[in-house]
Amino acid sequence: MAPKRKPATWNPAEIKAEMLKRYPPKVARRRDKQIMINEALANDTPEITANVRTIPGIITMRGCTYAGCKGVILGPTRDIVNITHGPIGCGFYSWLTRRNQTDASGEGDANYMTYSFSTDMQDKDIIFGGEKKLEQAIQEAYDLFHPRAIAVFATCPVGLIGDDIHAVARRMKAKFGDCNVFAFSCEGYKGVSQSAGHHIANNQIFRHVVGENDAKKPGAFQINLLGEYNIGGDGFEIDRILRRCGITNIATFSGNSTYDQFASAHTADLNCVMCHRSINYVADMLETQYGIPWIKVNFIGAGATAKSLRKIAAYFENTELTEQVEAVIAEELPEVEAVRKDVRTRTAGKTAMLFVGGSRAHHYQELFKEIGMQTISAGYEFAHRDDYEGRRVIPHLKVDADSRNIEELTVTPDAQRFRLRRDSEQVQALEAAGLRFKEYEGMVPDMDAGTLVIDDLNQFEAETLVQAFRPDIFCAGIKEKFSMQKLGIPMKQLHSYDSGGPYAGFRGAVNFYREIDRLVNSRVWGYLKAPWQENPELSATYVWE
Ligand code: CFM
């Protein structure tokens, strides 16, 4: 038998105090507002501080603005040539690391994701300017591939030396005539995290690509799926389900997507927002400029998938669609339920901690709930207060210098193409029937009282948490993986899914239940003892001694 784990003996208030005590007073005061014990305060969701700078010296889990723009939003689109303007490291280390899959098996499908394009800036470009080199790189990519579009991404030095990447893009676009060239001022330091990069990417895709193709696409019940990035094939599974239901997906932002999908997105009749943090800007702009409403969906979890399909059906108010959605749910669920019930006998009562990005730390709690596991602590790396507390806090958000740094597009109704998909009376009737537009309630209301919600968790706090509570599983990313495993805690990467997935939709839920069952019931962790647990101090002697 594996030795039994020590039961948790700490309560959340003690553990919070324990974390803060190790910081200098000024740091402690700031972290205090980002470490929140989930308790109802006068029937209101407790407030957390989020989307603020990480304190220098703290080992954060966050990434940079360039990563959020180039890697997250534009990364999964296969037929746009993405050129990193900067030293080679930024382009190279953001290349093929996110496990966003694509299907380029169609006749003539372009796929540039397998290439790493960079201007490879050198000292001389930093000193004399890199615009010439960028122009040459764009020309070379055009000559080699003749792509539909070329996108340019600025890295830190580009902003520091002041290269005008937008002027270069405009010039090259005019020169080619048949290739859309646009650029992103997404220097790594532009915001406090990758979140700023999402916003910058949303703005430029909306400005330069959305609305470029007015042709009506075939298919009934046309939606866009916003904030789904096809990690580990999630998007394939969701598309399979949508197809079975007879729902047409015009554009996914941006899993398995193409340039033409973005260009046609304004022709859809409903936007379904999955990852609220990364893409809510596009949802709002599509509504204002083209009259397309949006609803929040979630395809992580079998129950959440069924609920989201029903929401889409409710919006279209079509009996045939409703019946088809119910038929698909009825056909798919029994197999999921059989696995779920079996797995649950071995997972019920176990505990999880989730610290991921800006939406998964919330969405994946659904899957754990389905197999009877409790999330005792969770947090986002870079989400904003609305992702924790719900969108109703948006009017109260502080606009600080860092957020002011990011451009807000002024969007107005399109003179020709604005078409209100549902007028206010229809919206009211749908809301009366239970459908909610433009609404996201956030993570905190879904979590149990007394749980710890921590924004921008760092290495020290992660280790403190885990040592105190000994959760049965810890979910985060590659930077956390091995330090957690060394503490004897099973670790699941919820960014890349390790080598697994899909975890979305019905088949994804089955994959996830089985994976978690395997991880939390593996006895190997109980045997683990790190060398320093027995000999906490390293000592050595010189060979000649
Ligand atoms: Fe949205 Fe994402 Fe996430 Fe995100 Fe990301 Fe990601 Fe993520 Mo990693 S877009 S916020 S910037 S769901 S790459 S697919 S897993 S941190 S929780």
C-alpha cells in the first residue's frame, strides 16, 4: 500500500496569512488584494484585484503581450503568413508550442503554421532601424507563397527603436494588390500580460479582415464560435457536434480557422463566446457594427455542452433544430454517462486546484464536478475582474495607465451592412424565456464558500498551497508541471493538455474523466520522496580532501 497522504490541516485564512507573512510589507499589501477567500459579503460576490502588474522579483506564471497576440489569437490560423519582426528567439520559441491543431487536408489548402517566419533582427537593425529588413521579409514571403494575407508582429525592440511597422504593411499591401498585409503593435511589454495581446489582436483582425467577404455562405443556423482555439483537437470535436445538430459554424476565432472565415464572420446570425477573456472585444464590435448578438457558451463538460447546444437552439426558435439538438444529446450522452458513473466511484471526494490563463480555471471545474471532485483553489493568470466576478463589474473597473496603453476602437453601425438580427422585443422575449445575452457570470460565483481564489499565482504561493492542502491534482502549465510533481502531486497541464485531448464536447469529456481517473488514482505519487526530504542540506567535499 502506498503511504497515506497527510490530510489538510490548514484553513484558508491561515494559509493566506502564511503566504503574506513571507513578503515585504508593500508586496504583502498588494498581494493581499489578489488572494481572496470566497465568502459572500453582504450577498455580493467578493472583490478581487486583477489585471495589474506582476511585482518584480516574483516568479509569475504569466506570458507576454506578444504571446497573447501572435501565439494565442493569430497562431491557430493556417493561411496567414505570420512574421515576427524581432530577434530570432521570439519567433522561434512561439513556434508550434501551443498544440493548436488544424486540418489542411482539403484540396489546395495552405498551411503556414509549420514555418517559423522572422526578420531575425541583428545589432545593426537595432541601431539603424529594421524597416528595410521587414520590407524584404514581407516581399520574400509573398514571392515564395503568394498567401492571402501576411501579418507582422512587433517584439520589444521594435517598439523601443520605433520602427513604423504599420507604414511598411500599408506600403506592401498597396504594392501587391492581392495580399492583405497588416501589423500588430504587440510588443511584449505593451501590457501587464498576454491579455493585452488579445485586445490588440482583436482590434486589428476586426479592422483589417472582418467584413472583407460579403458572400453569403451556405447552411442554416449560422453562428461564429469565438474563443475556441482547437487545442488538442477541441475544435474538431465541437464542430463534429455542431454539424450533427445542423448548426453552421461560419468562423471560429481562431481554432482551425482560415483568413476567409474571419473575413466572413460578419455574415453570421449569432456569436457564441467560449473564452470570454481573449475574444470578448470582437463579440462586442461585431454586435455594434453589424447587429449580431452574443451569448456565452461552454463546451468543456458534457453537461455544459448540452446546455450550450440548447442555448443556441433557443436563440433560433426553430422546432426542427430544437428536436435535432435534443436527439443528438440523447444519442451522445449515454456513453458519456456510463464512463462518468464508473470513474466517479474512484474520484468522488477528491480535490483539485486549477491555475490557468483566463478561462479554463473556470470551465474545467465543470468536468471535475461531473466526477465528484471539488475545486478547493483556483485562479487565472491574466484575467480581468469580470472573468472572476461577472460582467456586471465592468462599469466599475479602474482604467489605469497600463490599460490606457491599449487602443480602444471606436466602432459604429455599418451604413450598409448593419442588420439587427433580433430587435429589442425579440431579445426581451428570449431573455424572458431564460436566454441571456452579453452575459458572463465569472468563476467566483461557481466556487464553493471558503475556497481560495488567487490571481496571478506565483511559484512560492503555489508550493505553499500545495504543501498545506495536498490536493489530489494540480492543473496549470509547463512552467509548474515539474515543480508540482516533485512535491508528489499529480499534475495535469490544462494549456497544452500534455499530449492528450480533445477534452471539449462529449467525446472530450470521456477522455478527461479517464485521464483524471488514471492520474489521481496512480499510487506512484505516494511513494515519492525527494532526496532533500531526508537530507535537507546539501554537503560535499573536494575530491582531494
Ligand atoms: Fe482563452 Fe485559451 Fe484561456 Fe487564453 Fe492562453 Fe490557451 Fe489558456 Mo494557455 S485563449 S484565456 S491566452 S482559453 S494559451 S487556449 S490555455 S493561457 S486558459
